[in-house]
Amino acid sequence: MDDATKVFTQISAFLEYLGPECAATIANVTPQGELDHSPKFPFLCSRHYADLIRKATEPEALLREILPHIAERENVAGFVDDPVGDLPAGKADCVIQKYDRRALIVSTATCGARCRFCFRKNYPFQNIPDVARQVGDWLDTHSDIWEVILSGGDPLMLGPGEFRDLVEAIAMHGSVTTLRIHTRLPVMRPDVAMQHFELLRELPARFECVLVSHVDHPDELDEESQMVFGQLKYSGWTLLNQSVLLKGINDSAETLEKLSRKLFTQGVLPYYLHQLDHANGVAHFEVSDENARALIEEIRKRLPGYLVPKLVREIAGEKSKTPV
Ligand SMILES: *Cc1c(COP(=O)(O)O)cnc(C)c1O
Ligand code: SF4
């Protein structure tokens, strides 16, 4: 099956696939006239995610993550194109270093989805044809870096050859002891994540390996994500998850509790719960700090400490994420 049959780029085809059973839910999430048919940040949804929506207990939540809403067009004071200061922190075209001795690589501009609340939705992404060489060259002159984070876009969207080249270029630098991957593919494109398994299995022999998935809602986890996480864990990866706190999606103690517990059954520990980055076009997803703190207090009462994520916000210019 080729890629074209695995992703929807047309909202109409996506809605048709969801079928009449979902019509009422869709009307509830985006009433007539509120759907943005030609958003600036184009629609993209995998068939896998559409299948998750079809079997979800809270399909509204998943639909809100993916369906373009006209509210994205609103200009809201304080919401900007580069909310987390990525552009001033860019060291080489694809390297972003904000924190001491750790660097983040924008491995590719391509993602497995286009989440409507994406903090990089206005980022001037460009695919870098020779990301492996650029990262290798940069690391040559930065021998203090001990952790390299592959982010993006989604690093697992690189072709197997490009992904291997990138990892090899990093492995040439003995100073790098930890390799971290930030990915949403276990829930968006588990099929694509699995294509990298041969290499992912080998990596723990060369680095401490950490995978930080991005899962926002328990309905995003199913037997396919379980398969991906299970294989990684068996190969020696440490598995963590980050979520974004999102109005109408996961801003209830029930949902957050369920998410933590379901992640844990799949071998993943909650790491961060992010307060929304103020990118243009995401203001309608915002949860106030007061409500966010109350939610964390509530789930702290319901869960063991190791299942309570750290509530943080990214502030441009700070030397770490900031606790809320
Ligand atoms: C978030 C981020 C990291 C990772 O931070 P941790 O607190 O270690 O998860 C690293 N580099 C950049 C540029 C980041 O934005
Ligand atoms: S997976 Fe992450 S980078 Fe990609 S669209 Fe979603 S939020 Fe943005």
C-alpha cells in the first residue's frame, strides 16, 4: 500500500471516511461554517488516526486535534509566529541549542500529522538535504554536547537511509552519550515507525536511548502503539511521554488520569505536560495556569507520583523548561 492511501490531505475525503456515524460528533466539534477548508497550516491526518477517531470513546477530543477550525485565523495579542524563540537559538540550519551541552536537531520538516495546536505551525521549515553532514560538522566543533535530541518535524519521517546516516554522523562523536528521539509516530503513523525497527533495535548498544512520544489523549493509544513501544522497550529504550494541555481535549482530571495509566500499561512514563506555546492560531486551545495547576493537584491525589507529569512552560531565552 502506498503512502497516498495512508494519509488524508483533503478534509472532504477524511470526513467521508469517518462516515455518517461520526457526523453528529463532527457537527458538535465544528458546527457548520466553522470548519476551515483552506487553512494556512494545511490539513493532514493519517488513516490510522482516522481509525482511532472511529473507535474512540471521546472522538470529539481527537477531532479537535486534527480538524482545522476558523478560530485559527484569529489574531490574538501575545500569540506570535516563533513563540519559543527557535529562530534566535538556531546555531546551524538544523541545530537548535538553548540548553547547556544538549542540542536539538530539526531533523526534517515533515511530520506524521498537522496538529492544529502545533507550536511550530508558523515555523519557516525547510527540509535540509544533508542534515547528517550538517549535524556532523556542527558536532565536530562542539565536543561538550552529550545529548542529541532528534526532533522536527518528526525524525522518524526520514527515509531509513537518511535516518541511518544521521545517527551514524552522531555516533562518530564519542562525546555524545545519549540519543533522544521526539516523535508522534507511534500514534500517528505506527506503520512508518516500525519501518525503522532494525536500526532502532541496534541503537542502545551505542547510546543511552530515550524516546519521548507525544500523546495527548488516552484514545490515541491502541494495540499498534503498544506494539511500537513494546518493541522499543524490549530493545532497551527508556520511554517517556509529553503531552500538551489542551482545552476541550485533555483538560479534565479523568482524561489525564486515564492517559497516565494507559501510557504506563504500554511501558511509557509521563514526562511533561506542557502549557500551550503561544503560536499564532492556537489561542482557542489555551487552559489557564490556574486551571492547569488545579488539574495537576487533582491527579496527584489519584495517581502514584511516577505517573504525574511535570507541568511546564517553555519561555524563550530560559535555560530549561519552566515549572508552572
Ligand atoms: C525542550 C527542549 C529540549 C529538551 O529539554 P528537556 O527539559 O531536557 O526535555 C532541548 N532543547 C530544546 C531546544 C528544547 O526546546
Ligand atoms: S507532531 Fe508535533 S511538530 Fe508535528 S504537527 Fe504535531 S505538534 Fe507539530
